[in-house]
Amino acid sequence: MSVPLARALALDRPASRYWFWAIAIAAIAFLFRLVPVLRGGGLFGIGNFYDDGVYYAAATGLVHGRLPYQDFLLLHPPGMTLLLTPFAAAAQVIGDSYGFAVARVAWMLLGAANAVLIWKILRPIGPVAAVFGGLGYAVLYPAVYVEKSTLLEGPATTALLIAMVLLQPVAQDGSLPRSSVFAAGALLGLATTIKIWGVLTLLIVLGWLLLVRRSRVALQVMTASAATVTIICLPFFVAAPMAMWNQIVRDQFARPRLAGITILDRLQGWAGLDIVDRSLPAAITVAAVAALLCVAALAWKYPEAQLAVLLMIVQGAFLLLTPLFFPQFPALTVAAVAITVGAAIGRLTGLVRAGPMRVGIICAFAGALLVYASGYATVTFNRPFPDHFKAFTTVTPGCVTADDQTALVLTDSLSRNLKRGCRFIADLGGHSHDFAAASGRDSTRTRNRAFQRFALEYVSSGSVTILIRYRDGRGFNARTNAVLDQWPLLAHWDTYEVRQPIELG
């Protein structure tokens, strides 16, 4: 072999390893999101959580000229609706169900990209930190849970991570192009228009920039972020200012604190232990949280990880204080947790000079990661949706209603309803919060008479209705269920029903 050829091959090996780890991390992250879905209800199943169908329905409404806040209720900023609009537009050709399935796969790919971005952020610390950080995010349950379908936290995390990549020269005391600063600010503004919690993330980033004495950069980031929020939100606010304020701010802040959720439950989610579908002993949860705090102390040594440490601690404290807590909430901190843990592992291996001991530490952490990942052996996402329901909705000459808009999406009824001028509701359950906030009374759905009247009026407005969500006591009370029981039952599967609304004496 000639000397120039040997030299070229030697130079090419680092690049090959670089791309190998990037591709491997992305593939693992994608498979950990896809396989539990295929093992469960599939890409055409009902989500474990109600919200993914709400966001997709809102985007479909927008494609058909319905404006959120003005024409239908939406309890979140409009960023997510705009992100899903291309998929809802494609659904006008391929069908609602296929558009939704493609969007779900796109969110899984987004999760794979997020894992690679974390690997890239940790690369300056070292390959061990980068690999463990990327693989950690790939399998951590809060990340997998929100990126298996169209939930808010996935794209918000992507926006944050790209902003962190753009701002990374700040941590290394390097110069930063103004274009990168404004792009980072725009991305943080975008995250805020996806989920209002992005305001907290923006404040943490601004605080970090002030901590490292980059006040001018902080001002530019804040300016770009404010401009992005204005550009995205202002058209909707002009169309319905009071309704938009009430739905995004008033209705959310008026929601009651969930009963039965303890501090230990929140800490368990923050530590990524919700992969176990039960409450763990307090000692295990406390030990995991203590380990995270020790990890934060180790990671703080690296300027590249300090922003992640701040995000993990401050956002984690916020999760303990917020009145609401749902399974997707720990995803607020999961990227910061992965970066912090990866940096800490890199720090530990860097402190050990003896080769065998370093290999032992790496093997120990790799074993722990494998044990954690093995928890997915029994995890499934989504519930199957009965195919034969579509036979009743397809031949319906009028409108089809449902207590969960996902049912309309999966039967390809949503866009057909909108074309026929049917009444459009993106978030039926969200109206209960709106009614409660407007009345000033803290009441559950079953005790909220305004919601019961509204829901019954809506589901009875169709030629057929699909009932899959609120018949189990979580939404409809006994009186509403008594009315529904009198409607002819056309089809059923498990607890799901297709009924024909009729007028009763």
C-alpha cells in the first residue's frame, strides 16, 4: 500500500467513527419509539394520551380555514398547529388516518434527531460523554413517551437543542456570529409558541448568558425570541384577542391541582423511572434523585454542560411545583438530564488514569443503560382501533361526531366533516376547563353541568357518533350516559361504541 493511500485511510477513520455513532444513536432512538407502537395499537391506534389527536385535529381545522381561538377552542399556543399543518394538508390527498400516521413517524424521526443533537453537544467534552448522552436520551422513557406521537414536547426539545448547539461557542469563550445568536433566539421563541412553558426555558437561557457575562448576546436572543413569538401569534391574537388569552392563559392557570399525585411521583418521572408502570419504593426514587444531583455537580466542571445543569435543576423544581402533572411533563427536563449525565460520565472516566479502571467504569454504565433499556421488553404504546367502525362512518350521509377527535381521524371522517360544514370541535374535554374557568368554579367534568350539556349537544349533532373516551366516568356523568344508552348501538369493540343519535321525548 502506498504511503499517500495509507495516510488517507488513517485520516478517514475518525470521520467514519463520527458518522457511525451518529447513525447508530439515531437508529436506536427511532426503533425505541417505533417498536412499542407497532407492538401495541400501531400507527393507526388510539394514543395512550388524548392530546396527540387534539393537535392533529386543530391542524386539520386550520387547513380547512378554521382559526384556533376564533373558530374552535385550543388550550395551547398555535405553534404546534402550524407544525402539523403540512401533514394535515397531505391528508387531503392520502386520507386523515395516513396523514396522522406519517406525522407520528415524523415525530419519531424528530426524537432520533434530538438524540444526535445531544451527542453533538457533548462531543467537545469527549466521545464517552457524547455516546452515553446520546444513547441515554435515545432510551429515556420521558423522551420516548412524547416522541412516539404528535405531542408538544418533542419539537420544543428540538428547538431548544438546536439553540444550544448554536450558542455553544459562548461556553467555549469563542466568538459567536450574530446570525447564530438570532437563530437561537428565534428557535427559543418557537419553543414558546409550541408550549407556553417555553417561557421558563427562555428565562433560564437568558440567565445563563448573563452568568457567563454575555449580556449583549442575551439581549439579542431575547429580541429574536420576542420577534418570533409576535410573528407566529399576532395573526391569531388579532383575530380573537380575548378568546386566545382566555384559552391559553386563563383556562390553563385555572385548572385545579391534580389529586393523588405525590412529590415522589413527580420525582420518579423527573428521574426517568416511569418506565416501570407503578410507584417505586421511596428509597429507590430518592436514591435516583440524589444520584442526579451528584451528577450535576460533576457535570458543572464543563462549561458546555452548565446550561444543561441549570435547565435540569430549575425545570425539575418547576415540575415539583406545577399544579398539574401528566406523564408527558418529565420530558421538559429529559434532554437536560441526558446531557448532564453524559457529561458526568465523561468527567468520571477523565478522572481515572488507569486504563482498566476506566474500562470498568464505562462497562458499568453501559450495563446500567442496558438494564434500563430492557424495561421496554413489555412496554406498548397506543390501543388498537377497530377497523369495522369505518364501515359505518363511510356510508354516513351526514356528520360524524366523537368524544375523541382521534376516532374521526382514524375513520377518515374529520376532513369529510369539515368539507360538509359540520360542527368542528378539536378538544371536547378542553371545553370543561373553559367552562370552569369562565364560571370561577372548580368542578370536575362529571359535575360540570355546562360541559355535560355542551358535550351531549355536540355528540348528538351527528348522524352517528363514536364514543371511546368519556363513557367510563372520566367525562360523562350518569345522566349523560343514560341518554347515550338509549341511542341505538350500531357497533362496539371492547368499551368503544358506535351509536346513532336520536331525539328522545
